[in-house]
Amino acid sequence: MMSFARKYVRIVDAINYRVGRFSMYLLYVLMGILLWSSISNIIRQNAIWTLEMAQFTMVAYYMLGGPYSLQLDSNVRMDLLYGRWSDKKKAWVDAFSIFALIFYLGVLLYGAVDSTVYSLEYAERSATAWRPYISPIKIIMVIGIFLMLLQAFAIFFKDLAKARGEEL
């Protein structure tokens, strides 16, 4: 079991590390889009695509960077009691509480897949003047949620090993 968990954690961490590092560069894309929006407003050229494209880029940044953030343990935690506990007790509590995140991500993934399938079947478009297709960003959201779910299981395996006195 531990060899499977070790291999799983290594693979998921490697994938989320690379995807997360890639998603960091989406901020530069976002800045370029917003810069173009500002320039086009100054020269009175109406760029109707910039607002939605900036929103899509930000969604991709958050959704693809989320698993990397989870991997680095850079999430916000309420530290009322947690900070005083031993590492072993923290690992047991984390191993138990990760199931709330896994349940939430499972429900979110189910809804995201359903919404993406609908979007693909009916060629769903935005209701703005630009009218871009919505399915590409929904696909990115499904990928991000799926990667976060995989990372949550990897964290569970790490916490379980730490609670048992081992290291993955």
C-alpha cells in the first residue's frame, strides 16, 4: 500500500508542480490583456474582448494554480488549537478533515462535468457583444478541480504516513 501511495504522491505532486508553475505565467498574460484594454481605450479603439478574456485568464490562473497552492500548504488555516498540537496529532486531524475537502471537490467536479457537457452539446456562448464560447474555460475548470481532487488524496496519503511516523 505504501509503495502505491508513494508512487501516487510523487506523480501527482510532479504534475501539479508543473501545471502550477505554468499557471503562474498566466498573470503576465492577464497583465498584457489589461494593458491592451487600457491602450485601446486611450486610442479610442473599442476592444470588446478584453474584459471577458481577462476574466477567463483569471479563472484559469486560480483553477490551475489551486492544486499547486494546496501542494505547498499555502492555504489559510484557523490556528486556534491546531498550532499547539504535536505533529502527529496535526497529521491525524488533517488526515480526517481532508475528507470534507474531498467530498466538496467531488460534488464540485460532478457539477462541473455536467455543466461542461451541456456547454459542449449546445455550443454555449456568453451573452455579451463578443459572444465567446464558454466550453474552453469550463474544460479548464474541470481539469483544475480534478487536479485539486488528486492533490487532496495525495495530501491524505502524506498525512496518513506522517501520523504513522513515516514520511512519503
